[in-house]
Amino acid sequence: MTAQAPAPVEERRQPARRPPVPSWLRRLAAANEAWTFGVLALLVAFFTAARPSTFLTRYDITQIATNAAIYLVLGVGMTYVIIVAGIDLSVGSVLVLSAVLSAEYTIHHGGAKSGWGTIAVSTLIALATGLVWGALQGWLVAKAKVPPLIVTLGGFGAALGAAQIITGGQDPAGAVSGRLQRTIGFGKLFGQIPWLVVIAFGATLVFGLILAFTRFGRHTYAIGSNPEAARRVGVDVDAHLIKVYALVGLLSGLGSVMWLAYFGTTSIAGHSTDNLKVITAVVLGGASLFGGRGSVLGTVIGVFIPAVLSTGLIIMGVQQYWQDVAIGVVLVAAVYLDQLRRRGRDHG
Amino acid sequence: MAQPLLEARRLTKRFGHVRALQDADFTAYPGEVVALIGDNGAGKSSLVKTLSGTIRPDAGQILVDGSPVELSGPLDARRHGIETVYQDLALAPDLDAAANLHLGRELYRGGLLGRLGVLDHAAMRRSAVTAFAELGVDLQDVGAPVATLSGGQRQSVAVARAVAFANRIIFMDEPTAALGVLQRGRVLDTVRRVRDRGICVVLISHNMPEVLSVADRVEVLRLGRRVARFTAADTTVEELVGAMTGALDAEEAGGAIEGDGTAGAPDADAPRKDGAA
């Protein structure tokens, strides 16, 4: 729909007469991140109170951050896609395909004992695979006008199928250079922060800043908010959509490199629910599936809610399958609260 | 004054079997408010879309300041100083007023950051505040998403965007259709104020009394072509409605305006007598 409001609009109270609350405070309260962050803080407080000696030790924090790193990278891309009112169901499969193609190169160029040259090339292969696959999906969405749900559902199946054809369905041995695993997978920056976490936060920071402060980010919101308006002011909507889907593909490729480095295997069968986990995180972070709203900061919080929940439940000795139940409830509750808030805002 | 600011000559546009425009003419002079009226389906929107670069005509010519131009998109029209306030406003509801004002025309930070595409939010806010103040628009917070604004305020944002960048001509497609009485008056005041700055305003409207109160001239479209032109001061609602519906003979109405000459350039228009085609 367009920006045109329905007829009864004039009867609304003019929001101009607001109580004298400072504008930064109002914006903070209205920000999606503030609410989601509240949920995260509550969870942390609860688990800390329940198990003061064991929860949130340094080991815990490192572990939570490492487990969340790959989902964070995928989530950053997904944030862009959801803000342009799209969706990408293919992230997990694209990750697998990227991993498999880079593994194939590694296997034929030194395998587990291969050096930095092979690592560099296989990394480039992984990134390029994701980028090209994503751009192709973007092209289908933008130019061929196939709904993103269908394009990426097709992509989800096709990428996984392609990976299985290449490998015969088995995770190949010697898929990763041991050197990559020792440095990036288990290594730590200054012996403190795992490299996976550093990479994830680097990518998050860069693309978070781009989304918040640059023209590319501004146009991302505009297209999700009202694509026709964006087109009329001269934004190349089609090209922008292709770039956004290429970005999420590229980040899936990056995720595959991180996965290989950490787990040392392609895990072909292990990524069928990545898409749902990542979409959950992005929506928990306040992004609207109708487009136009969302932020990378929100996604960061949204990724850490399940991570904290699962660690906390394990420490409390609760069967960890409860995590899925809890996440489901939290997700629906978060979106419901968000709807309430928006109704209040738009009709206040 | 003699030279038309914008002129359309014999524009034709077909959508399948439907002829939206058939040899449609249109003329706008500097510093006037010209109303474009016509019944539903008369081709008003098609004409506006053609002149603002959104659709391309199958045949015909568009002249800006007397020289023919090719408008291959809204950006082309904007480069010629032509802005449009669309009926649906074309705002992004999730972005704030300042962002909407500068959408597609963002301001950048200086130096390296600017070259990386980093926006200057503060400068855009300042320029938005100035633009709204100039129009006398009461907008407390240019940082609030447009979705939180009232209908009248949204309208103001769309108008302010056009006014801030237009230096020749603004098309306003039914700018008062969704508004209450008070906001309607405010938009019409804005129209007058914009005209007084020397910018031509083309007002598309269904509301005849409104047209007569604000417009200097009226051009009437029927069945995809211009059938009559009036000087607003010398005409009545009955005459306008007659020309719109065809009850009034086109030749006669055309003659009425051709005679008075106050609207500008009889010599420029002489070769093309209205309703002749």
C-alpha cells in the first residue's frame, strides 16, 4: 500500500501536543531495541540470580559469543533482507553449498595439511559462491518478480541438493585446512577473544554502520517502507534489491568459512533450520516482516536471546529442549507486544 | 510571460485499447496557478505522469522554456525543475520527515566519509526545518516517522519536498482530496505562496469552487484532449462543468478564452486552436 492514509485520519489527535518529554528519551522508549534489550537483560538477570556462581563466568560469555557468531553474521544479512520486506529461507543451504565448494578445492589442494594459499583460495570460493547465489536470487526477486519466499524456498532446496550431488551426500574428509582451524577456529585475538567472535563483530559493525548512516542503508529502509515512493524519487529499486540479496549470500559464504574453521566439517545435514533461527533472531530484534523497520543492533540482541536462554537452561539443569519452547513463546510475545506498541503509536 | 514554461503538444498515450491521451495539449506559464480539470478518465493523471516523466508518451512533444525535451524518468523531470506531489504522496512512512524530504537527494558528510556515502543527518534535519518553516508548516519533530503524523502533516511533508526542490513547476495531484476543511485551506495557502515565489503550480482537482478560488487559469481535459481554457476570474462553476462533460460546445469555450488574452501568449498558441483536432 501507499503512504495515503485512510479517510478518518483528520480526526486523529495531532501528535504535535506532546508532553514535554525530551525527544531522545521518547525515541529511546520507542526504539525496538530498547524493549528487546530489556528482555535480554531480564534473562541474564534471572539466570545470574538463579546460579550466581556458574552463569556468566568468562567461559560462559566466550562460549555464548562463539556459538552466536555464525548466526550473527547470517542475521546481519537477514536484517537487510527483512527491512526491504523480503525474506531469505536459503541462508543455511547457501552456507552448506559454499562450504562444500570450498571444501572440494581444499581436498584437491592439500586437504587438512594445506597451507595459506589454499586457505585463501577456498575462502574466496566460499564468499563468491554465496555472493553469486544471492545475487541470482535477488535478480529473480527484483527483475523476474517472483516472490522472495518462493525464490529463496527454491534456493533453499536447490543449494542443498547441489551440495549433496557434489559430495554424494557425505561430508567429505579433509575438507578444512588444519591451519585454518587452529588459527581462526580455535585461535584467540590477544589470547582473549576468539577469532570467530572478532570476525562476527567486525562484520556486524561494518554492516550495522552502513545500514544506519549511509545512503545505502537509507534506501534500504525506503524501499521496504514504500518501494513505489523510492522508485519515484529516483532510487534504483531493482539494483538495490539485487545488492541486498547478494549481501546476505556473501555473508552466508562468510558464515561457511567460519563454520568450517570451527567445526572442521561441512555438516551438510546440519543447517536445515538455520533460516528459521536467523529469522527468529531478526524479528526478536524488532524488524518488521512488512519491511521498513529493523536494525542490526536489534538483531545482535535477538541473536543473543536464544544463546543466553540455551546456556542458562543447561546450567540450571533443565532439559535443553525447553529452549525451543521458550524461544517460540518469546518470539510470539515479542511480536505481539510490538504490534500493540505500533497500534498505540500509529493511532495515538 | 509570453514564453510558456512548460508546453505539451499533441501528446498521445495508449494503454492497450484505451487511449488515455489523444493529441492532448497543455500549457503552463511562469508564476501562475493553473488548474487541470476533467471528469474521471479524462486523462488528467496520464497527462501529469507524462509531464513528470513517470510514463513516456507514444507521440507528441514536451517543451520546457520553448525547447523540446525528452523526459525518460522522474529524475529527468526533476533536473528541469519539475516536481510532483502525487495523490498518494509517495512518502516512506517509516522514515522521518527530514529523510523523506531528502529521499533520493541525500546530503553527505564532508571529506572521506561523504565519499563513502555517509549521510549528514544533522544538515538534512536543519534543511527540513527550514523548508517546513518557509511553508508555515507546524511540525514539532522532523525526526518522527511520517507514519505518526496526521494526514494534513503528511500532505505538508510531500508538498514541502516538492517546493524545496522545484524551481520551475510543481504538479499537485488532488492535494486536498484526503484533507479536512482546515488543512485544505492551509494547502491552498501554500499553493498561493509557492506561486508568489515565481513557481508555476499545476493543480489537479475535482473541487470546482476550490479551483476557482486558487487558480489563475483553468485548462479542461475531456476524452484525452484539451477542450477548453478559461481565465478563472471570468468563469463560473457551471461553465467549467459544462466544458468537462461536453455539454458546452468545445469550440465555443475555446473561443471564449482565446479572446481574452490575459492568460498569456496568443501568438504562441495561435497555430493550435483548441479543440480543433
